[in-house]
Amino acid sequence: MKTPFQISLILFAVSSAFGTQGLAEDWNYPVAGTTPWQRPQGAPTIEWVHHDRAWYQHALTGISPPYPRSLYFLDNQGNWYTPFNHPGMLPPYDIRGWHKKH
């Protein structure tokens, strides 16, 4: 009887032998990262981002009006990741109250 570790090694070896070569050839998507200095031709572009009231309320959690001018960067925030919109450290360092039980 084989152990779960041995079974996983066998499955890994079999899947590695077959690989995903056939799958990659069927896709017609541009591959980003092969030439990081150049955007792939035909890659989709984001032309406009709309943040509704709920997004701003979430992003400004724990901050009371009047909002400082330094937070106006949110008006130009795209859909990329920013740690400002996510809970950070737990109390007592949670100065914005992200982790409060409501």
C-alpha cells in the first residue's frame, strides 16, 4: 500500500510528463511578462474606472470628514491593489478600526 506522499509524488510525475503544452497552444491570449518593457500587442486596456459611493465609504473606513487633501489620491485610484483599502494589523495597531466587531 502506498502512502499519501508516494501517491502525490506519482501524480506529480505523471502530470509533469504530460504537461500543459497542448493547452497553451489552444489559447490565443497575449502573454504578458515575456517582454516586460513592452505591452503585448492586442492586450486589453482599461480606459475608465468608476468607483461608487460604497467603494469610497469602504476605502475611507475609520477616517472622519473633513478628509485631508492627502487622501484625494483615491480619486485617481485604479483597480490595482493598494494596501490602503484593506485591513492591516490587528489591535492595538488598528488605528482605523478595520477589525472592530460591529
